[in-house]
Amino acid sequence: MTTDPLATFIAALPREGRLLGLDVGTKTIGLATSDALRGMATPLSTIARTKFTKDAVKLAEIIRKEAVVGLVIGLPLNMDGTEGPRCQSTRQFVANLAGLAPQAGVRFADLPVLLQDERLSTAAVERTMVDDYDMSRARRAERIDAAAAAWILQSALDRLRNASRRPE
């Protein structure tokens, strides 16, 4: 399981294939997928957290079903860019996935992982849901984690696209 920096992540990816974005929280994991050409992120679903291994099995089933070739996981940095307890929890989540035996036909240790800054992702998504779609609080609660995962994944897709445009 390769993680950061961006160049290492890019080198570990096949030329095409879907990425799965994760917004890992204490109660839920928001999920989003990219298209195979990695141009656009789309909210997918939310996994209600239970036990780690059960969550990993659900995640593996989605990875297999969606033919995912890499993971983009939101890193909840503090506003000043430092890492706090939530970052440690996210890094531990990644390490735990890497250490698992194959689950539902997926070997997590073989998937490249990019940790993507997720500062303000939920706030940005919630603002859009209220301002542009006039969603009720209950409706936002159902969709916000997957939408935040899509925001995180789209940020990473934009970084990937910009990195590929830079001269060598």
C-alpha cells in the first residue's frame, strides 16, 4: 500500500481505472468514485461504521464491484496545516487496511493510496447543498458524507491532472 507523495501515487497507478474517495469519520465512511479516465468524481454511498473488519469487507466489496485501482482518503488536517488526533486516526485506518488479509477478494496492501487534504470539504459541500439545492437538514445528513468524499476525490483528480501537465 503506497501512500503519498503524489508522484509515488501516480507511478503506482495503472494508466486508466477508477479511484475510490473516502471520507473516513467515526460514525460513517463516505464513498465516491471517479470515472475510469479520472476526470470527474461522483458521490457513491456511505458505510455506517461498525467493526473495522466488517467495514473493510464492505469496502472491499465496493472496490471489487467498481473495479477500483487506487484509494484517495481525506486527511483531516487542522486549519493551520498541522496534524491532530483525527489525522492519526485516519493514518491508523490506512495502516489497518494495509495489514489485513485479503477481504472479499481484495488485497488492500496492493492498492495505491493518496492522502488528500480535506480541510473545509464538509463545510463546502453543506454550503452548496443549502445554497444551490435548498436541501433540508435531514436530506443533507443522508448525503453529506458521500458528497464530501466526492469533493475530496475531485480535489485529488485535479491535482493528478495538474501534475500530468507539468514538464518533466
